[in-house]
Amino acid sequence: TDFGYKQVPEADKEKLVHGVFSSVASSYDVMNDAMSMGIHRIWKRHMINKLDCGMRASSGEPLQFLDVAGGTGDIAFGLLDHAKEKYGDTQSKMIVADINADMLKEGERRSKKTVYADSPRIKFMVQNGEKLDAIPDNSIDVYTVAFGIRNFTDKQAGLNSAYRVLKPGGIFACLEFSKVQDPVLDYFYQIYSFSCLPMMGQFIANDRESYQYLVESIRKHPDQETFANMIRKAGFYVPGKGYENLTFGVAAIHVGVKL
Ligand code: SAM
């Protein structure tokens, strides 16, 4: 069932995505919390721990991270913190790329309150994740994207670009809303997302449309298996089944390795 939902024509999508994130950049945390009932913070922490990145003592080679659709910088700061706390790595570098300058500004504003304030280790770049024009081939060790790729107009192009910019041996990791696996749970989840969320959007942000768009983008995002196959199609080696479900599949982490 589509719960009577209106589709957004593909041609209007980029404009709409821009509008959605510009209009919510400041109330962004509230939206994320509403969407996931606060659980997105735990998912992000889990992805960071799972990746376990950081320059190892034996290596001496700092890592180059790229967080695409990085917006507010949650993942970027989290990865750098993990590298420092666990491996004493204070050299690895981060590029935060996002298509929306307002979201990046929010990320930069937040970085001022962290130890990375004005650090040459973090660069914020306006970039379309589908192309990553300014990022050279084979230049990135770890590519992350959290709750971003479902907004791409051409997701396969995004995955292909991820493959292009990663070094051989580099890792791709994507945290994204996914498909709830149990049909009964999924039924209740659908009711929550199609009825409650837009209503909450109306009350919290006075912006029903943006929330409605977000719900639709989740519904249209490929399921776990299909997405794993798209990652394979981009050229990645996908270990095991290629993903880990979080909270019954409300979200999933997909990984791929560029061999
Ligand atoms: N990764 C952050 C997080 O998890 O808190 C932000 C996620 S936010 C829901 C989605 C972000 O994707 C927005 O900042 C939006 O501007 C960005 N975005 C949408 N389409 C994009 C594209 N084609 N290329 C790069 N970023 C994009």
C-alpha cells in the first residue's frame, strides 16, 4: 500500500531536496530525532565503532576520510574522535562534502564548538555526491555516507563515484533508512511514517511537506539486497551479505571494499 501518497517527479527532485534541507538545516537535529525516535545517534555511533578507523601505530600513514552528504558533521567529527581516542591518531584528515551550502555552513558552525575548530584537518566542500567533481580518483581511504544517498537522483552514479575516489583497499560504508524485515512490524512502521511523521513535521517544524518528502524518499529507497547489488555493480567487493540491519531493518549499514 502507498497510503495514498503522492509521488515527486524525478525532474523536480534535486530542487526539492535542496529546498528540504535548506528549510530544515537549523531544525535538523529535531527532524532526525523525530524520524528515528532519537535512535539515529546510536546508529551513527555503531557505524563509527564498526568501521574502527584510525592510523595504526605501525603504519605512519594518515588516513583520508570523505563523508558525503555530511551536512551537520556528525559522522565526520565522530570518525575523527574515534581515531584519536582509540589509536591516538591526530593526523588523519576529513573532507565533508554536501550538495547544500546551508547544511555545510551548519556543519562548519558546529565544528567551531569541537576540537576541530579551524583545523586544517577538516575541509568542507560543496559537492554533488553523484559526481564528486573536485575529488581525485584513488584518493580516499574511507568513504562514508549517512542518511544521504537516498536523496541522490542517481544513486548508482553516487556509488560509481564512491568507487572512483576510493583508493584500492579503501572502504565504502553507507548508513541509511532501509526496509523493515518483519511484515507485522513493517505495518506499524508504515503507519508511523505515513501518518505520524508528517503530522509531527507540521507541529515541530511547521513543515509538513519536507517531512512528507523524507518519508517518501525512505519508501522509494532500494531494499537491503537490491542496494547491496548496486554496490557490487559499482565494482565493490561486498563481504558476506553486505549489510547489517539496525532496529529490525529500519536502518541498515552497507559496506563495500574497493579491491
Ligand atoms: N550525514 C548527515 C547526518 O547523518 O546527520 C546529514 C544527513 S541529511 C538527512 C542529508 C544530507 O544529504 C543533506 O545535508 C543534503 O544536503 C545532502 N544531499 C542530498 N543530495 C545530495 C547529493 N546529491 N550530494 C551530496 N549531498 C546531498
